[in-house]
Amino acid sequence: MGIIVEGLSKAFGSTKVLKNISFTIPRGETTVLLGASGAGKSTLLRMLNLLETPDKGTMSIADMAFNFNDSHNSRQLNKQACALRRKVGMVFQQYNLWPHMTVLGNLIEAPVVQGMPKEQATTKARELLERVGLSEKADAWPSSLSGGQQQRVAIARSLMLSPDVLLFDEPTAALDPAITNQVVEVIRELSHSGITQVVVTHEVEFARKIASKVIYLEDGHIVEDGSSDHFAHPRTEAFRRYLEH
Amino acid sequence: MLDLFLNATLMTLGLALSSLVLGMILAGLLALGELSRFRLLRYLTISWVTLVRGLPEILVVFFIYFGVTHLLFLLTDEFIEISPFTAGTVALSLIFSAYASQTLRGAFMAVPRGQSEAAKALGISSVRCFYRVVLPQAWRHALPGLGNQWLVLLKDTALVALIGVTDLLRQAQLLSSKTYEPFTWYATAGAIYLVITLISQHCLDKMKQKTSQHIRTVDV
Ligand SMILES: Nc1ncnc2c1ncn2[C@@H]1O[C@H](COP(=O)(O)OP(=O)(O)OP(=O)(O)O)[C@@H](O)[C@H]1O
Ligand SMILES: [Mg+2]
């Protein structure tokens, strides 16, 4: 089971940002969320790990089900959100590494809080750093790394809890185009491991390289939703125009 | 003579350090109040800070020492004396906290939102996130400002001589009028203030180094 979202809506004050969104993402797919600025991509992504709470709809993700149609108790939801976030990792545009901890410290913080023995966390961290090609940087400070390296550390950090789903919000927007390929490689490698990935991006080229599925949003609606061959054969006029600009 | 000055130095240090501790606690509370979600609490805190910062320091000291004794008398009809040391500590920590709260508030706001969001996204609780992620970074931003305010506090302790605490300044005064050697005694007091300041400065530099070790330094 991957991600199933039905009738999700969200408003900030009086602006409706997401309107009745439904989609299904099978396990192991790498889905790209495209759309113009302000379309609601980040908001949608942040709902998938409950950094934003939907107003309405149902959501099933990482074997947890949520129903936002009934009135819900916010304490209860908070607890569930905490549990969910251990199975749904997130990677941010600005990396958001903690600058006062070493690379290794960044990686082991969450698993150690959650009860993993420190040695075990350290071993796992070193394996993951090797996987993203940064094994020699374990003891470096984040500020001494390049943007691409920092983003790969951030990806490794989010993999420490062995998530079922990994969310990316514009992971390459702060990077040099030449460095983007480092992130492409990591995402491709991860997609072979069976993890479900959802990637928000503005860069069509980057999207083509990683996507097995694409969702195109416009003004809070899903306009196009299909496999990666929609890049070559857009079904809607709107998506075709978006790809061309 | 020497032991008199030693006692006076300890008195000054005791005043300054206890005001620092109390003042830091108050400053933390005031900073939280100013960043609070509740508008009324925000306004009350801001007004309080504005009031304290708007008054001359000596007035705050007098007000706490004489004013509060009077107030207690009016309220309880009994004459309750508060010691000059206690009154001094309370007054100095009120003054310190009014300034330090501004430094703390700025320091907390200087930590980007993404820092705690990253912790949240990893299922880390907000309490844990506060003292593992936000506090260490805010501390680094706050340290230079707090260091300055500590040095100011150290010298403000001299105000308490006026309500009868035998601190460095008052001891120098007492000895001067007894021996008619004002230069010697005031210079001695000045030298001691200076030494304490230099030691503080040194400790602050050490702390600053420690909190900035992760910042890439550019050698010129
Ligand atoms: N916390 C918030 N409070 C109020 N409005 C918000 C908030 N977050 C987002 N919005 C609004 O919701 C709309 C969608 O925002 P969102 O960040 O999801 O867009 P996006 O598709 O990610 O855009 P971009 O490509 O610029 O990142 C925007 O109009 C934005 O102003
Ligand atoms: Mg966005």
C-alpha cells in the first residue's frame, strides 16, 4: 500500500489553497508534483506528514489512516502525527541541517531520541553516508560542505528512521544546475530500494529524470495525473503549455 | 584594610552574580511573554519592559528599597524591613532583565523556522527540539549582547551603595572619608572593577569561541 488521498481540502483564512484533491500513489513509485508558484504543491506535500493539517478529506499513508471529516481531538492527532513522521521523512529546499551538530550528530539525533542505541545509530549513519557518497564527511560541520553535499546529508538524515515514504520540497532549487545530478542519482538509487518518494519541483528537466509518475497541480486542483509518459504525451492543454514554457 | 576591600569585592560580586541569575530567569520569562500567542500577555510584557527601560536605574533601586517597604506598610500595617542587599538584587535584576529580554527575543527570532521544522519532520518532540536545536543556536546569537549587559550590570552594582550596601564603591567612600586619601581608595576600587571586567571579558571570549566552533572561520 502506498499513498491514498481522497477529497483533501485546505484553506488558509479565506483563501482555498487545495480543493478536493484525490490521488493514489502505489508503493515504490517516484512521483513528481509539478505546478506554477502558488499552486499549492508545498502545502499538499506538507500534509502528507501532517506539518499542515487538512480541513477535510481522508488520507492513508505508510499504513496509517487519517480521517479529517470528523471533528478530531488535536492532542490525539499530534501524537499520531509524531508516529507518522517517523515513517514519512522530509527533505527541504534549504536543507535545514542543524549547524551546531556535526554531520554524524545530525544523523543520529532523531534515532537516538527514539531509543536506538548510539553505536547502532552511528553504524547506520556511516552506512547511509557511504550510500550518498560522503563517508569521509562524518565529522565535518555542515557549514563546511557545499550545497549539494549538504542536501545529500539531509537526505541521509531523513533515511535514518528507515521511512516508507520520503517527501522532497524543491530539493534542488538552491543548487547549481550541475550539482542537481548528485541529487538525481541519490533519488534514482533510492527508487530501486522500494521506498515511495514524492518530489515537488519547478524544474521540468529534473522531473523527467526521476519521475515514474507525475501529478500536475493548478490553483489547488489536480489537472493531470498519470505515469511518466505524460511528459512525452500530455493529456491536457494546460500541462502541455506548462512543459513548454 | 585589605580584608575590608576583599569583603567589599565579594559583596559586589555576590550582588552582580545573584542579579545575573535572577535577571536571566526573568529575562527568559519576559522574552517568552513578548513572543506569546496571547495578545494581552504580549502587551503587558512590552509595557513593563518599556517602563523599566524608561526609568533611571537609580530610581528603580530607590523605588524597590523605599517604595516597597512603604507599600508593605500600607498593605499590612506592619513595618517590614527588606535588607538593602535583597532590594538591590531585585532592582538590579529587574533592570538587567528588561534589557536582556530584548537580546533573548532577538536571538530566538534569529533561529530560522526551518530548523525546528526539520526536527518536527523527524518526529522529535517540541520540548526536545527546543533545548537541542533552538536553544544552542539562540545562545550563540545572544551571547555577545548578554556579555555586554553583564558588564553594565557589574558597574550598576555601585548604585546600591546609595541604599547602604557596603560594596566596593561604598567601601572606598568610607575609607576615603576616614583617611583623607580619596585618590588611593577610589583608584583601588577602580582597579578591582577593571580586573573583574577583564576576567569576565576573557571568559566571554572563551564561551564565544566554544559556541562558534561550527562556523567556518576565514583566515585572513
Ligand atoms: N501558512 C500559510 N498561511 C497563509 N497562506 C499560506 C500559508 N502557506 C501557504 N499559503 C498560501 O497558499 C498558497 C499555496 O502555497 P504553496 O506554498 O503550497 O504553493 P507552492 O505551489 O508550493 O508554491 P511555490 O512553487 O512558490 O513554492 C499560496 O497562495 C500561499 O500564499
Ligand atoms: Mg513551495
